[in-house]
Amino acid sequence: MFEELSARAHTILQETYSVKDVVVRWRRPTERNFGDLSTSAPLQLAKSLGKKPREIAEELAKGLKGFKGVERVEIAGAGYVNVWLEPASLLAELSSAVSACSPLPVRKKEKPVLIDYSGPNIAKPLGVHHILSTVIGQVLANIHQHLGYPVIGVNYIGNWGTQFGKLAVALKKWGKKPAAACSVDELLELYVRFHNEAEKDPALDDEARAAFQRLESGDKELEQFLQDVTKVTMADIEIIYQRLHVKINEVRGEYHYRNAMGPIIEEGKEKGIFTKGEEGALVVQFPEELNLPTSVVLKGDGATVYLTRDLAAVRDRIETWHPQVMLYVVDVSQMLHLQQVFATCKLLGWDLPQLEHIVFGRMRFADKSMSTRKGNILKLSEVLDEAVKRADAVIGEHGESIQTDDRSALAEMMGVGGVVYGILSQNRKMDIVFDWKKALALEGNSAPYLQYTHARARSVLRKAELKKEAALPKKSGPLSAAERTLIGTLLEFPDALTEACAQRMPHTLTNYLYALCQDFNAFYNADPILKAESAARTLRLALTSLTATVLQTGAELLTLRVPDRM
Ligand code: ARG
């Protein structure tokens, strides 16, 4: 229908002004009572046609009046044309929103989209800031998958590097049990102790360096130690992933590349890309126009670095999965690092897929409620527990108005969802300011509001005792303003998904869902649903049902869960 309307508008302009190749864009007016679709084409064309915008608008309006599916046409402002569609054509269009609720089948022949996300560091508890990469990455994976892309999620865990030399030394000196029996907190304690002691006794650093050297030359005992430490940490992190509904298909971390770096070093040397730098290090220098500082690929003592491993990972991913694009969901502090990685791959002459840094800012709390105690990381698990506690208090405060038969499940959903949504609803390119009050409020752009609205819609459907999903009617009498607005917003669902995907911006989807909640609640307050006469009741139940499904689909893509009752 929308396409037919566009085509019709083209024809009118072509016939009236004998112009070719005009583009008439229709969009939904921000003012909801300005119709279903609007175009500013007359304003854009006025100059080239040498006509007044209003004159062109009148021609367009005249030609569109009475066109199939058009209910009403109006000219507005200096040269806008606003169109109201007939209920039947709006309802027909809604099938696109219905289909957008089901995932598209995977296009198996297409090259996959590879997403590098989460990437926790081993031997440390997951810190709160790690939630950003984890959930932003998971949402991008979910949306791509929903839209039919083959997706490879990769967890590039940090389990190689000089810090493990330190940890090995610390464990040997002060550890009371083998690595496999330590908790993650105990591992962190050992690491912190190493740093404190090394300040007094720098010889410890040499020991650590030597230990890492042994690790890099394949010392079996140390490798076992590293595997144990990885296992212990990942078991802990897995619990958090489950709470967050995060599932990453592949774990290939830095350890995985311990033997793959050698050949790349050789290749770089042969190609003259890696050259001798200061203090015996091997470095890569970038062409001046890139404006990137020289980077070490091998230290003077022969130790590899973070960059070396990322190079090996790029190579391996290309050979293993042949991705069309690799998305690195990594915080802004690693911008330079990734630029250097990407640039080095190009210098090496590799045949590369598109490489994209999906950058995000730092997270901080709006109040000082949760600041890092000195020397400690603020643990994500603690923040999630705190969120659930606060969500439970919100439930308590609302007394009778929140109904649930499983309060702890609801608090978990609201609390964890509140934190996740509070992050995802912000433009990731900015610093993320997390505000407890906003995140857990039942009103506003928050998870609890979305969850509440979903439960409200489901409750209406329960009361109607429908056997299955309420199907959309083919036609309807005149639409109320609230119905028309709700339909218009439901119609935007497919575009909200494709836009969030193309721009890799989860907040496009949260903004959309927030608008849908507002429009549904306005409709719920304005129009009786269960008590409406038969035809209106059928339509309104169908809209309620579709709203619930869209909210649930959207929420799950955002890793949230929504209750049926609340
Ligand atoms: N482990 C890193 C960190 O915690 C994130 C890994 C990012 N991915 C990558 N390929 N470098 O900061």
C-alpha cells in the first residue's frame, strides 16, 4: 500500500510537471493528528520546478484524493501533504508487524556476521562495566539473528598475558591451595597482593616476567594452571550470563592464540611491516596519514602483547568463519588499540572483511550509591543483586497494584531487566549514566514500564478468554484517534528493527518500545476494549494482542523477560 501510494505520487508529479526521477518520501508525522503519512516533497521540489510549494501540494493532494486506500488528504504548513488511510488498508499493512515478530529463517548461504563481545578477563570477577559489551553485543547478535543473518558470537576472553606470570608467582608464594580449588575472589586477592608486594620488591616483577616467558614457551604445568584459572572464572561468569540471558556461541580467547602468533610475527618480518624498535622490541609503524602511534608487537624480552593476539584472532576468524563483517563491541578506551589492529592487518595485505568497532562509552552511576572501593572492582553480580533488592522494594511499595504469584521471579525480571534496559536505552556512543530511580521506575523509559504494559495487555486478553491469538480483522468502522496512533506505531516495528540492526544501535529499539507502551496505554485509557460493541471489541483485542507480542518480541531481543501478570 505504501509503495502504491509512493508510485501514485510519482505519477502525479510526472504527469503534471513532466519531471523524471522525482523522489517522494513519505514518513509518519511526528504530530500524530496530522495523519498516517506525510510528505514534504512539494517543499523540496519547489525550486527546481519553479513553482510555489503549496501549488505543488495542491496538485498532489488533488491526485491522491480518492486513490485506492486513501481516506482523506490535507495540505498543511508551507507545503506538506498529509494522508489518512482507510482502516482496511492500515489493517492490511499490519501484517508486516505481525511477521516481524517471528524470526526470519537463517540465510545459510550468506557469510556470517561475527560479533566479538563480552570478553571478560580471567582470574577476576566480572566487573560492572563488563555488562556493557556483554549486553550490547548480545542484543546485536539477537537482532541480526532475528533478521535472518547467520551470526557467530565470539567470546574473546582475556586469558593470556604478563598478568598470568604475576598470578602464577603469587599463587606459588602465597597460595594456600591449587588454582583449581581457588575462588575467583581468592585469585583476585592474590593478584592484588602481588602488586602490593612488587612495589616493595621489584625482583618479583622479574620472576613474573620469567614465568610468563616459560608459559609462552609451552611450560605444561603453567598451561595447566592457566586452564584451571580459566575454568574457575568462566564457571562464575556463566552464572551471570544466565541471569542476563546471554549466550555466546564460541569461546576463543587470547590463550587460543598462543601458538598462532609465531607465524604472524614471521610474516610481518618478511613483509617488512614489523621492524626493530627501541630496546630490542619488534614494532609496527603506520603510514603518516593514519596518524597512529607506533605499536609494539613483540617486547624486547620476546613476550607477545595484546595486539599480537588480536592479529592472530583476526586471521583465525577469517579462515574459520569467513565473516562478511566483524563487529568489535569494545569500550572507547580501546579505540586506538583496535585502530592499530585493523591498520596492521591492512598493512600485512590480508583480504579482510569489513571491520567495525562498535564503540561505547564508560558507565557511571548518577548518584554515588555504588562506587568502587579502593583496589576493588565493583562486581557485576553485586550490582545485579542490589537491583533485584531494589526491585523487590518497588514491588512492596506498590502493594495491591502489582499482582504476582511469584514475587522473587518478578523482582529478578524487573531488577536485572531494569539494569540492562537502563544501559541499552542510552545512545551507546555517549558515556552511560546509570540512574537507579529511572531504571526501576514503573513510569517512563524503563524495563518495569515495558513489563507492566505487557502484563496489562496480557491481562486484557486473559479476561477476554480468547482461545488463541486474536486475529486482525480485515476491515473496521472509523478508527478512533487512539486506535489510529497505536496502529501507526505498530506499523513502525519492522523499521525499528532494521534500523537498530543497520546502525548497531540498541536504543533505537528501546525508544520504539517505549513509544509503543505509551501509545498502548493511551489507547487503553481512551477506548473501552472488553466492553466495546462487537466489531470494535474484535479490533481492539487484536491490537492488544499484537501489542503484547511486539513488546515481548522486542523485550526478548533486548535480553529482557516480560511477565504475563504484574
Ligand atoms: N578483554 C578485553 C577487556 O576486558 C576485551 C576484549 C575485546 N576484544 C578484542 N578482540 N580485543 O578489555
